[in-house]
Amino acid sequence: RDTDGTERLAGTITLPGDYVRENVALAYAGTVHAVQGRTVGYGGYLLVEEGMNRQQVYPGLTRAQRYNRAFAACQVPADEHRLQSLDQDAMSMLQAAIERDGGELSALQELRESQDWAESIPALEPEWRDYVTEHTRNQYEPMLRQLLSEDHYKKLRQGDPSTVYRKLREAELAGHDGKRVLASAIAMRPMSYPVPDNVPSLVNWRIDTILDDRTPENEPAGHSWCDRTPEIPGIEGEVARKLAEAMDARRDVLGERLAEEPPEWAIRHLGPVPEDVLDRAEWERNAGTVEGYRELYNIDAPNTAIGRLPAKGAVEQRAAWEAAHSALGRTEEQETLARTSDAALREMVNRYQRETSWAPAHMGAELSEARQMVLRYEEKAILAQADADQCEDAAERAELEAQARGYEDLVGSMSARVEVMEQIDEARSAWYEETAPAREAAEAARDELDRRGHDDQAQQDADEAEQQRGQELDEELVAEPEYDLDQAPEMDWEVEGETLDQVPDVRDEAELAPELTYQEQEELDQALAAYEERYRAAAEVEDLDVDQAPAVDWGDVPGFDESAPELDDVAQQLAEEDEQQRVQDELAAEAAAYHEPGSRGVRRRARADVPQPRRVRRSRPRPTRTLRAQPRGGRGYRGVRAASSRAGRGRPRGRAGVQPRPGPGD
């Protein structure tokens, strides 16, 4: 280069255009993805996967001359609902890939990132947890060997004794003396013979039984890593304490970083950063505790703070979650749930489960596949038409044009199908937004039940048994052959045992649920009201003077002549339903007359006043899905709503929002 920085070349050459067209590629073709960098003539496609960076995305989006399309591999969660606020879509994945820099870092930057990782909680916590787990095992294994018989201890070792150690570790964090708890559990009653197959489960059950009504000797462990570190003797204890101190220091560093640029979850749960020095220090400590949990368990969703309560077996994760949850502060809804009874909490969970039975279908995968088919058929139609335009043979050109028209017809039919599926998907989204209070209340109630130690296994077993019973009844519903009543054999209707009066009534699922007391119903209403108020806070309407009300143009209101065709449709529909009801009534009357005494029918030996039993078939009504337009407002959803109807229930006559045509006398 020259002194002014301009580049100095030894010389330049000019290449022929034909040579360049055949043998020269663009300069970026020598990137790490040389194949993707090669220029293509018509269209280019790129598969955007999770973890890609801008250096990998750029060549694939600039290689084609006509168009470039990127397809994102979105991960659909294995759940019955679609969490729109958490799910990844194509644009978010593409944006994340473009924002992610995959270039090589300088040596100094690599050193800084390596040092930051070495001081992070994910790098320190596994080593700390190993010391704590080893200490817990060394503390209780000799006691189990001493308290249990040789046969029981052998079965314990053959099973999974770590579950017992985790249970005792959980008791320690709650303030109990683990050694006393274990001794009381083993001495609660003599161990059974023959030796059960699962001794760890037996010991865990005894520990749970002891802890149900036991008062802790000490205060529960604090929320810092040092507070949760047990007294470990020797050099191992010193190392464990050093690791805990390093993780607490990391918490302070994370809190200071968040105070500079507070994320969405921090502002929503902790509020803005205070100006006061002491309040700011407390804000940083709470935010750092939450961010440490997010860093440890890789929670990067901007609108999710710490997620749901972990499983009971994950003792250390539950303790870290409790610390983060305490740092977030208990909201008014959580305080209300803490005072709610178990029955009301279970009713909140069951109420949302009933809401899910009315949910529109989830069309995510089907809709994506249908859209891809439309794109494929569009390309095939374009290519077929292009080949037809270039074809000189008339017969072959006609065949190609017919093929192109066939693809266009497929595009039209698939597009119509996509439109319907999009309407269903919009209805699903509207339902998801409409049921957000019930869903959030159910999740909070489930977390509160888990916190109280109620895994609700009995309720789950009952639900599974009811589902299995319903499947068995459905299998029994086979078509019965028709019989000639004139040739029916004589039967002795005098039976002993169960009569029709003893047959249980078939009730609705809601009626079979346990009734709540007045106090439990009040608690349920208060808990649900908090979530309803958050999502459905009605706008305050100011009192307006009638004289100052704006004039209304009544010309826009449809008159009777404009509404007449729609009212005629309603009247015709009502007439058809009345005709169907009349036919059913006539058939019922004929059947009743057929079985009257003295009529030609089945001969009975029983007395006329003896109730005639019949076989009662009960089956669970299967929901059917229909699509109907729904007006805005109320519990209706925008667009199309997939509603369910149950067999045996009355249905509204007419359409929503349309009244029958008044008669002459009205």
C-alpha cells in the first residue's frame, strides 16, 4: 500500500466474457460454506437451523439470481397447547441467526469469555453438587447399614438408594435433623418379611410419613449458596465453601449487569431499578439470584423468569428455584393461592381441563405442510408453463399446458384448504388468549399443590380408571341386529337382585366432581378473580350527558327488507327442525301403542304393574367439532370458533344474533 493507505496493484488484466461466465465465481464462494456460496441460476433454498450464525446464513440468501427462500426448522413443543409467547417461528429464528456472530474472536476476547465462563454458576455448581451429594451419602449410608437388616440393606443397594439420600437432603434443607428423621422412620415399625422388592420406596414412604407431623429442629436453610452448603469436614468442606462463595459473588455480578440494562422479566416482577442506594442493592441481589438460576438451567426466554417448580427428585434445583422464587417476591395472586384449600386448587386445575375439551384443533403441523405443498405446486406450475412456452411441438406443448393447469388447480384447492386451516388456527389462537386466565390459574394451582407435597396421584389414578372405563364402554357399543317382535320368545321378567331403581344415574362430568363447601367456593372465586381481573380489566366508562351524546346515523342500520333473506333462512331451519321433531313423536307414539296390553307384540308373562327392566347402555358422549361464525364480544372468539356439542344436550334454536321474523300478530 501507499503511504496514504491506497492499495497498489502490480497490474490488471481483462478476461473475456465467455471465460468469466464459464470459469469464474463470485468472491465469497471461498467462504467456509463454499458450496452454498456458488451462484445458481434460478432459485436458492436455505435451511435455517437453531444455532446458525450470520456467516452461515448470508451465502445461502444471496446465491440465486431469481429468488432465495429460507426455511426454518421450528421446534414444536410436545404439548396439547401452543404457547405462542414461547414458541419459535420462522422470523424469530432467522432474526436470531442474523444477530448471532460466528466470526473468530481475538485472543483477548477469547480469554475474557473463558474467564467469564470459569466464574459462571454453570461451571461451579456441578462440582459443588458433587461434594454435597458425596457428603450426604457418607453421612447416611452407615446408618442404613446399621438400622436395616442384612436382607433389607442388600435389597436397598440393589435398588436406587440415592432417592433415600435425596429425601434426607430435602429434610435437612427444611430444617430437620436428617439422622433423627432416618432413625424414626426405620424404627416406626418392624421391617416386613419377606423383603419387598423396592426397599428404597418403602424407606422414602416412611420418611414422608414421619415428616408429615414433625416440627423442624432448626430454621430452614437460607437462599444463598453458602446457606445451603452443609458442614462438610476436611478439605472437601473447604472447597465446597469456596465454590459457594464464588457462586454468591457471581450472583452479585449478574445483579449489577442487570441493573444497567434490566430485561423484561426483571421489570415486570421486580419493578424499575430504584434510585436509592440501599434499595438498588436489594434489587440487584434479587435480580442476581434469579439470573443465576436462569444462567444455571439455561432459561433464555425474555418473558419467562424461572418457569415452573422442578420435580420433587431434583432437590438442589428445587432449592435454587425456591431461592429465585423468593427473590421475585410473592404476588397478590400467590398470597391468595397460599390461603386456598386443596379442594379449591384442584377445582382450578379441573376447570382448565374442561376448557381444553372445547379447544379448536391445533393446526400447526398440518398448516405448515399444506403451505409447503402450495409452494411446491406453484413451482411445478411455473416450470411446466415455462417448458410449454419453449416447446415447439404442438402436441407436447398442449400436454405441458394441461399439466400446468392441473398444478394450478391443485394450488387453488390447496390454497382454499390453507385458508380454512388458517381460520381454525386463528380460532385456536383466540381460544388460547381467551383462556389465558384459567390456564395461568391452573398452572399456579398445580405449582401450589406441588409445593404442599400433593402429587395428586390418587386423582390421576381415578382419571386413568375413568378413561379406561369409557374406552371399554365404547368397545361394547356394537350394532345390535334387528329382531322380529312377533317371533320373540317368551321371557320370564321376574328377576332378583338389581332393578332399574338401583341403576346409577348418568350425570354430567361436572356433577360427578366433588362438591365444594361454601368456604372452598369463596376461596376458589377469590383466586380466579385475581387472574380474571388481570386479563379482563374492564375499561372505566365516564358518565356522559345524554344531551351531549353524538348523533347516530341510523341509515347504516339494516332494515327489515335487508334482513328478510336471512330471517327466511332461520324460519326455514326452524320449520325443518319442527318437522323432524314431529316425525320422531309419531314414531314414539307408534312404538308405545305397539306395546300396549292386548296389542300385537311381545307376549309377556309378567304382571302389567311390574316394571319391565331393559338393558341400559351407557357411553361417554363424544364431542363433535363444528365451525360456525361467532360474533365479537362475550366469550366468542374472532373469526371461526371450533365449538363442541354433547349428545343429549339441548341446542339453541336459530342463529346467534338473529331473531325469527315476527308474525302478523306480533
